[in-house]
Amino acid sequence: MSEPLLELRGVDACYGEVQVLHGLSLQIGRGEIACMLGSNGAGKTTTLRSIAGLLEPTAGELLFRGQSLSNVAAAERSQLGIALVPEGRGLWPLLSVQENLELGAYGRRARLRSRPSLARVFRLFPRLAERRKQLAGSLSGGEQQMCAIGRALMSEPELLLLDEPSLGLAPLMVQQLFRVISDLHESGTTVLLVEQNLHQALALAQRGTVIEMGRVRLSGTSAELRENPEIRAAYLGL
């Protein structure tokens, strides 16, 4: 693996009295696409929320570029270069597409570069340029997902966290989104992907981690996971 950009060391995380992550440890290499696999409730979304600063771990440590993220608020993590595209997208439905995008550039550095960042998003997603004045809530599901990814890109992230980006989308839209993710990776963005479409995820990612009940069950290259009998039976239907 390349030099770690992100490290989780023995992370516990809870919702109230319910513990979801149990000593979770993983590394994301700088410049790679990694995916997290696991059944519903395994702790994948909780892991992303912990990285983004939306959920404070009860134990363990998170490191970004070798520096601890303890006591670093979510807004500050965004300015450090971490962006989350949540499951469900989280758009402001009564704001326009462009207004939603511009709200992604709320850090000082991102605000200074908002114009070229917006132009980049419109190059990646020409449909958003066509609908820039349309209310986000009136977009199709695929267009809303484009807008959510575009909003995250407005902060110029070094690490992009994607939570189920293809959920509920038509196959052609899924293919388009995965092409964009590949293009982002080629431009230097590190990607951590949680994805229900495991065939697509393993085809795109270099490495994968399987999480079960808040713990790492397996990890390896995508090729190794594809050939693993447990993974083929449990997740790939083979």
C-alpha cells in the first residue's frame, strides 16, 4: 500500500449506549481508491461519519496525514481536505443547484477558489450546468447524486468519502458516476467508497476491507477479495 493518508487505530464508536464499532483499525493509502464492504448494520456508515467528524469515537485514534483528528470539528476536517458525500445526499431541496454547490465551498481557501471549482464540477457533470438554476429538490435521483458529489468537490478534498453513491440509481447513471469517480482518482483524489454494488466497487477499487459487526473481518487487494470463497459466496452471489 502507498503511504497512509488516513489511519484508524482501534476505533470504538457508539450511538447512545449501542456500540457499533469495536476496535476498528484500517489504513487508506494516499492516492488510492479503497472500498468498504459489509452487510447492512456492519458499521460502514458509522466509520465514514467518524472520519468526517460527525460522530466522536469513544476510544481509539484517527490520523490524517499523520496528524491526530482528536478535537478537530467536522468543519475543520473539511478544510483539512476531508469531504463526505452521505447516503441520502443531504441536499437543500429549496435551494438551486448552484446554491447547493456554492455552500460546499464554505472554508476560506475553498471560497477563494470557488469559481474554478464550480467550473470543474460543471465539466464533470454537464447536466448540473444545464440545471444550475433549478431547485435541487426537483432533480432526478441521479442528478441529485451528481449535485451531492459536486458539493463535496467544491471544498477541493484530498480524501473523498462516498456512502452508497449508486443506491437507487439506474444502471446507466451508475456507470456515469463510476466513470467520474475514476476520473477523480486519476486526478489525484483519494477515495474511500462504501458501495452496495460490490462488482462495480471491486472493479474500481485497488483494495477492500470487509467489516462485520464493527470489526475488520478481511482485507486485501480487490483481486484477492474477488477470489476469496467467503466473499464470493456472501457478497457476490457466486
